[in-house]
Amino acid sequence: MNKDITFHINNMAYTINVDPQMEKELTKFLDLDKNNDTKDLLAAYIRITQEYSTFKDDINKLSNKLARF
């Protein structure tokens, strides 16, 4: 079931509709209960990008190992 969540960034509200899993990922690094500034948004983006990059590298390593079989 999708739900609306609202982020406050630089005193402006941004509401998006997401599923529960996406909500968990989006709220991991941004607080829904406070006004976030651009620095918080950038830091969250960098953390999520770093997680994705690490995950991608791990998948590539596994794929390369499986390709040898």
C-alpha cells in the first residue's frame, strides 16, 4: 500500500507517494520530523550513492565468479 510522505527541505515541503520499502530507504538518511537543509539532502544523496556503488561492485564480483562455472 503506497503512502504520501513529506520532506521539508529549506523550509519548503515536498510530498511524494511511495511504497513502504521505498519509504524505509528514503527516510534512512533524511528526517521527516525536521526541516532539512540542502547540505542534509546532499549528504543523504552521497550516502545512498555510496551504498549503491558498493552493492553494484559486490554484484559484479559475484557475476564474474559465476561466469567461470
